[in-house]
Amino acid sequence: MSINLTQLSGRLQERGALRRTPAGIPILEFSLTHESIQMESEVERKVQCEMTCVAVGTQAQVLATVKPGDELKLSGFLAARSLKRRMPILHVNTIEFVEGT
């Protein structure tokens, strides 16, 4: 059995325009900036990264109203952007808004 579950929190960095697939399904690409302290080999390490994400359907419609800088907690799965571009992109299944943003 294969596992592909990713959870990531951070700030909405950039958001594309809400568009629709040929079937009429809403889709939205955005990027999330993450910063945290992680333990690696019993040593604290400051981690910073930016992840490209995509939301489809209801999740896309919800994210279309979010402002850059808002904090989010996302979960979903990683997949290649396309057959030619193999860099991973996070496909969002659930969104949680961090209170106070």
C-alpha cells in the first residue's frame, strides 16, 4: 500500500485567478510560504520553503476569497505538475484557516 499524504501550514504567498476546466470545474493555483523549526538528527533546523498548490472544486472557490498573507493549514497529496514537468505540486483536499488572520 502506498501513502501520499502531505500536511503543510504557512502563509498564502500568491494566488492565481479562479479558472474552470473544460468540464466547468473550478480550479485555482497558488503558492504557500512555510517557515518552522524542525528537529533533524537531534539538532534544531530552521526550515523555509515555498510550495506550489492547486485546489479543485469547492476548495478552489473557498481559496479564491483568501488574501495573500493569510495563514492556512492544508492537507492533500503530492503529484507531478504534468507529464513534462515532474516537480511536485500539492493537491489540496482540506483547508483550515488559522484564527487571527
